[in-house]
Amino acid sequence: MIDFEEELKKFHPSLEVEQVEDNVYKNKPKDMSDLLDEMLKEMKGGRRQ
């Protein structure tokens, strides 16, 4: 039979998950609208010569 109390004492959260959470919150990943804005700015900048 499993001793849940003993198993809980052994549990340690994965460092990878914590690292990913930190990176996501710090870096604010771009969404589609951000990418489209960048593309439009590049296109407009390329036309001016």
C-alpha cells in the first residue's frame, strides 16, 4: 500500500517548470499582433529610400 504522507515528503517540484515560468513572465512572448506590427514597420521602412 502507498504511504501518501511519505511520498509527499519526497516530492520536489521540477526546476524546469519553475525556470519556464520565470522566463515567460520576464520576457513577455510576442503574439500575432506584435509580429504583424513589426512586419508592417519593416515594410514601410523599406519603401522609403
